[in-house]
Amino acid sequence: MPNDASQPNPRLSTELIIHILRFTDPIAILAVRKCCREFYAATQVREVWLDALHGVCETHGVFKPTYPFEKMTRFELEHAATSPYRFVRSIEHREDNEESLIPYQSRVLQPRYDPTPGSTHFPVTLHLVPGGRFLFTGGIDDFCLWDLGFNSTSRTSTFMKHLPIARMESSVLQDIGPSADGKAVILATKSPSLSDDHKVKIYRVYPSNPEPGFELLGELDMGGLGQQLDPIKTVQISGEAVLIWSDWTFVIWNWQEERGCSWEISVDLGRGSKIYTCDRSVIASDASGRRLLYVWDIPQTREIRRSNQLLELGDIDETENQPKSVIPAPGYANNQIIAISGTPNWQRRGPAGEHLCLMLDEGSVKNLQLYSIRQCGTGDPFLPASCLVEAGRRPFAYNDMPYQFASGMTALHFCADRLLFCSSSERNSLVATTMAVPTRASQDDVPATSVDLTSIEMVLTNVSDQGIVVCPMSGRVVYYSSHALHFPVNDYVLPPLQDPERPL
């Protein structure tokens, strides 16, 4: 049939294909690349992968200043945008004869805060900013900011710096979170345990600045708690507010709006209680042997009226607040909640919602219990603002092998349509576990895949529960051993090969 110039051309223009691809995810872009020459050509356009990486950052809560977007080539953007999917795939689709996942690259960071001998920094906690480039380490009376670099074989990469790029003394790092504009990191700190005062301080830092510094945003004197040793148990960031837990008091402090509230804890949580704070609720485990979860609504905060220039605990109104729900941990009557892993505050407004995972010690075995946190929002005084819905259990052994989880869990990250966390095993190996994102309430076993991230010969010794951090979006895992006094920085995503746009 002869061509009729009056008939419309059924082929899409390259410009239209590019426009469509800029709204799709990296896996879809790779799939359409195989369709035809026109689609293949469209997937080679830099703007397509620039938008894809921005989308991955927003979906996964990645700290955007990790990447120098404007300097990255199409090849580098594609590598960064597909890294979360490749890390999950390496866990779930490894070869049958691979008992452990070996990093493509492993570097060692010595914890020194300056070049002089004896300037060793002894960290207690690690906090890895999503993106994997910036690491905060907290000691007993100081904390440091490190630049670990990314894409180490790329010419636009930032390479790992072997000394911290910023350090703060006389403060104990408690938690980190994103600033409202996503350009800075917010830090919550408390005074050292042997300090004469008990203060909570909020700082802001721009890690990608040439000379980053810590800017004080707010300071709260907790002296009203009394003079007991280290009365502040934990400080957690939730949005633009922090939860402060003392022995018998919860405090909510919004440093941005100068609002807050406090209430007396009417139950004995025990010193080993695990706390998780979300936007509307505080969830705490019972560490006194009753294997319970308590859920408090966060009360309406009130304007703070300062009595002095320095904000004090007495300036924050106290209110009556009882737990809205008490949930018994599933399983046997003698089990104990030994760890709680929840959605990190970088991802709580993401597409997967909020989830909570308990590690239960049931005597000879350890199980995982998964919950989905659902917002009720009814305003009914009898109903909690947040409900914990059972979303499944995970048997004690992983991968049908006789090895058990030991203790400690990283945050429960959303990555490439999976939930992912790291833990240690009973044979002192590092384990990564992926689970499907729950879509309904369930008491069934949760399909999951676990893999050792360290070889059998490489035994982890003296690694604390807070000494392991993972960034699934970049495939990077960092841990600290007080026995070895160094940080292994392990990358499990293959670094970019030779960039055709940057010939040697």
C-alpha cells in the first residue's frame, strides 16, 4: 500500500519519548531501552537520568547534596540511579554456591580527628546519611563528620577523606535527620554523662560545604530532672521536633516553633527499653520482663514561655498522658524484645509508609515480628493516633540454615520495593535481610532473604548494636569494632566501569 502523506505518523517523536521517560523509574527506563532504536537513543539522554536520580532520591529519602548533579555525566547518573536496585538484586539473586556476599571494594578508615599521634576518636554510635557519602560518629564526649566519597572510580567523585571534615566537643550525638529544605542535616545532642549540666542541643550542618560547621539552632536545659548521673536516656528527631526520654518523663520539644509539652511516664519501662518515635506517637518496649509495647499519642504542643534567656524544662507545660494502647509481643510468654527497628525519619513520608520490626528472644530461638504503623486520625479519645497492625513473622533461622540472628538491628530501610536491614548473626557475621513491603495485615511467615555480608573467616568482634549502619541506596555498609579500632567501609555495588563520556 503506497504511503499517504495525509495519514498521521504512528511513531512517537524522540522529544515525546524523552518527556515520557522523565516520569518513569530507572528499571522502566532500562526495560524500554531494549524496544527499538528510537527508545534506545532516548535512554542515552542525560536529562532522562538526571530526573531519574532526583526521583530515586525523593522516593528513598536520599540526601541530595551527596551528588554533584550538574557535574555528573549521563553514565554516572545512570549508575547512581540504579544502585538501589542492584544492591537488592545482589542479595536476592546471588549464586547458589555463594554463602556470603563479598564487597567489590573495601576500605579502612582510622578514627583519628587530626594527624597527630594519639588523637584517636573512640566512637560509640554511627549515623550514615542516606546516600552513603557522609558519616557521623559519636563518642562519649564528642562527635565527628566524615566524607566517605562516592563512585570512587569516577573523575567527578569525591574520594574518602581520612580525617573528619568537622568535629564538635563536649556533646554526645543522639540522632540525625534531614532539614526541612533537604539541604542540611539536623543533629540532636546531649551533654556528656559526667557533665555538670544536662542540656539537649540542636545543630544544623551543611556537609557538602567546603568547610562545614555546626550551627546551634536551639538549647534546652534539662536540669529540672535532678542531679542523677546521665538522666537523659535518649533524644530522637521526628520532623522539626525531638522526643527526650528521662527515667520518668517524656518531653516533646519543637525548637523551630518554640512549642512543646511533657508528661510523666506512668509505667516502669526499665533501663533497656527501646523507643521509636513517629509523627503522632511514641512507641516503647517494656524491658522489665512483661514483653509489652506501649503506645502514647503525642499531645498537642503549647507555646513555650521562657522564664530566662536559656530555655529550661520548667518552661515546658506538663500534661497528663496515658498510653493509648498496650500490645503484648507475640509468641511465647517468656520471650523478650531485644531490638526494635523502624522506618528512618528520612523515609517516613515516603511511598512505603512506616513499619516496625521487633527482634524477639524466645529462649533458644530468635524471631522477627513485623508491624505496619497505620494512622487512625479519628480524634476519638478512646483510639490511638497510630495503630500497630501485625504484618507477619520471620522464623529464627535465615535462608534455611541453622544460623540465628544475634542482636542489634539497623533502621528498617525502604529500598527498591523492599524493606531492608542489617544485623549480626550468632556466628558473629554481618547479615543483610530483605522483605517484601507489607500490603495487608498478616500473621503468616514473611518471605525474606538473608545473606552474610562478611566471609566466615572474617569474624566481627566487639561490634555494638549501634555500631553497624547501612545505606541500601548506594550499597554501602560501615561498621566499627572496638577490638580493631577502625571502620571498614564496604561497597557491595560494582563501581562504575570506564565512563565512555570521560575517556582516560
